[in-house]
Amino acid sequence: MDEPVRPPPPRAPRRGPAAARLLRALVLRSTRDGGDRRGRRVRRDRPQGGRRVRAPDDDAQLLPPAPAAGPHRRVGDPCRRRVPRHRRRDTAARPAGARGQRPDGRQVRRRARRGVPRRHLRRARGPAPPTRTTHRRRTAVTATIDTPALLGGTPVRHTAYPSWPVWDDGERSRLLDVLDAGGWWQGDGTVAATFARNFAEYHGARFGMAMTNGTHTIEAALVACDVGEGDEVIVPGMTFVASASAVLAVNAAPVLVDVDPDSLCIDVAAAEAAITERTKAIVAVHVAGCAADLDALTDLCRRRGLRLIEDCAHAHGTFWRGRGVGSWGDFGSFSMQRSKLMTAGEGGVLICNDEGLRDAAWAYSDCGRVKGEWFYHHATVGTNLRMTEWQGAVLQAQLDRFPEQNRIRNDNAVALNAALAEIPGIRPQRRDPRMDSQGNYCFVFHYDAAEFAGLPLRAFERALGAEGIPMGVSYPSLSDLSVFRDERFGPRLRASAPTIDYRHLHLPNAEAAAASTVWLQHRLLLASREDVLDVARAVEKLRVHATDLVARS
């Protein structure tokens, strides 16, 4: 019987010159160290505690000397068992850089040597440099107190700013008075009407009407000014939608115009250019409490025979050349919604100086009733926009403390304006010198990302909020809202404005402001001067570390 044919022995894998030299050095080192020709280790005596002691290398001169520092990687014993990561000893005393780094902080590109398995490579050992490496980007962020809070540092603010709304026993006692009196609506009580009269007097107007909210006050003003179907009303593009939706509510067409790039208020030249034979009124919004150019607006409306309605939802306590805003035009509309400078949760006040306009606006808000007539005599079309006595009680208590709050906000805003103006890339909202004081519904400043290493606006706002600064939100440009771009909006808009193409409307200043302005909540302005200036410190801190923030974003 023939012998079985045996397969030839397997050939050893071919090795490159570098690998061959390395293997010979390892074998020689192993044999001199007490191992056999195959590189297997020989057990040595163990000291007390049973820990293996490695004999000193006699052939160290045959191996390349390990550098004191640098990216050189030491090759270990290929046959030695790898120690699990969780059992490795602390590496705080390593003589070279941490993993992937040199001692000078430079990154080391890790790449397997040709012909040597990756598992045989060992990282250079040494003390970790005094930096912390982020895992999302290969950048080192110095972990000091100045590091932005978003990157793990200490925030500028450790304590919260004053909360809003502010209330005390004044609101409580007035509410109890209304409860005890039993007259909970304006028909039976006098609290809301008294508050409206006091509020109008504070702003330099003769008459005040307490209504449900700041949108309805604009609507009532438009009705009193005989604005209706087919008419056009000029509205700035940088405002809350209510400034324009109130126009739609009376079947008129809002004509959107651009704003001044510095004040964010209506551009008077743009408003004049938009006037047509159908234009009936202008709604001028005092954005963030900054007054529009009332001298130019009143002159324009007088020359062109237009009504001027001031939207003062942000401007409680703003004074222009000695008179409160809202008393310059035909009407001044104020909001008392929860976020406003005076609040009862909801509410609005309409002020004016003309008695005839007052009667027309109040009749619309009181179901068409005329003052002095029988209760069920409805002389005109109207609706119910009356404020409750509860709201009037709260707002009277708010008005009692408002002058002092307004002074504190105004003084702190002036100081913060000066501090932020010194930071490159920050430009506060322009403050017209004709304003005696500014209500400061929000503190607004323009942000130039180029001075902050290209950090996007939203990332900057998140980082500033992480420092403990209460952030607001900028309005979008009205030209970007679907209510004006959607052809399916409804017959109301198409019937009253068949020639206005909102879909192709472009308001460059309003759109740029929406994309580059930062709005801070007004409650921070009620803090101490040092606390308010923390805003400037936080902004400067983010500018210094802008590159690190960009790497993280």
C-alpha cells in the first residue's frame, strides 16, 4: 500500500527588511533576558506580594535608544499579554506626551508601521499637558476660569437676574379690594378706567382707554381713523405681526416698508416713497423702546394728510423731547402682555388727545355704545374689547412702581451701551439724542460674526445664554412670514390689496437685522450696575474664545 502523500510544510510569511531586523532584535533581546529562541519568557522569582519583576536588559545598547520626548513609539514584546485598559496604571508620571500628543501640545498622527501589527505599537508615555482635548474636534481648550461655560468653563453669572413679573402686596391688596367691591367689569367698576386715565397722564396724553390687548388697541385706533376696505396702511417690516394683522382685521392692506439699519424703527424716507392715493395711515413702531423719528413722522403725516398711530407695545416710559411716546400721533397703543414692561398677563391701553377720536375708539371697543346714551343704544358697529377690573387693579399697582423701575432700566442701559460699544463686532441699537429716556423692552445690539471668528449668531446666543445672560428672540422680517406670501391666505387680503405682491417683497435692512441682532430680556436691567455689566464681560469672553466655540459648533 502506497504511503499517503503528505502536504508540503507551510511557508513562512515573507517579511520586509525592517520587520526582519526588528524581529531579530526582539529574539536576541528575549534570549539574553532569559527566554528561548522563540521569544517565550522564562518565569523569574517573584518578590513579596507575588508581582513579577522584569530583569534588566543587558542588550539595551543593541536597540535604538528611546528619546526623552517626542512622537517616537516604543515597541514592546510581541508575545507579552496585553494589559486590559481598565487595569492599566495611572500615566501621570510618563516622561513624554499624552496619547496622541507631544509634550509641547502638538498632535501626533498615529499610523501603523509597515510590516508591524498595530497591536504591537505602544503610545509614548509622559505627563498629560495642562489642557483638555475636546472629542468633537481635535482642538485643545485651556480649562481655566475664562473658558466659556458652553465648553465646560465657569459661567460669568452664578446667580440669576431679577425675575419677571415683579409684584408685591400692592397687587394683592388691590385685587382684594376689587373682590370685596363686587364690580368686576368696567360697566360696574372704576378701577380699570382710573388706571387708563393715570397711564395716559403719565405719558402726556388727555385720554386713556383700557382694553383687552395691544392688538385690539391698534384695531380700535384704525376703526376710529376710518380705515377700512381698500385702504392701505404703511407698516415697518421689523415688528411683531400684530402691527400688520390689526390692519388686516379692518379689511385694509398693510404696505410693508424697510427700517433704519441702526435704530430698527421705520425708515421715514421709505415710508414716504410708499405713499399712494390709497394710503390712509402709518403705524410707527418704537422697537425695543427706541423711539422712531417722531419729528419727521409727524411732519410727513401733516404734509400728506395721513393718520399716525404709534405702536408703543415696547415703549412704556419712553420720552421724546419731554413728552411720552404715544402722545405725538393720533393714537398711542400700549400692550400689557406678560413680557411687557407693565403687565397683568394680558391687557392694552389706547391713549390720545382728540376727544372725537376717543369716543369713536371707545364705541368700537364697547359693542358700539356711545358715552352718555342708553345702555342698549348701539349707534355703530363694534365689539367687546373691554379690560376687566382685575387687570386694572394689577396694572395700577404696576404703574405705582413703574417710574423707579424705568429710571433704573434707563441708567443701566446707558452704561451697558457704552461698555458694549467698545467690543469689536458689537454695535448697540442707536439711541437718538432727542430721547429723554428709553423704556427698554429689550436691550438690542448688532452682532458681527466676522469679529468672532465666524461664529454663527445662534451659536453665539447659546454660548451667551450659558454664561447666565437671559436671552430674548429677534422678530423675523414680516416679509418672510407666510401670512403675506401665501396666496391662499383668503379673500380679505386679495380683495383689499389686489396690486400688492408680497411674494417678491424684499426688505434688506429688516431681513439683515433679523439675522444679526441679539435681544436681551429687560429684567436684567433691573439688577445692580455691576451685574448688568456682566453682559459685556460675557461677550468679551466669547470673543476671546471664539475660535474654540467655532470648533465646537
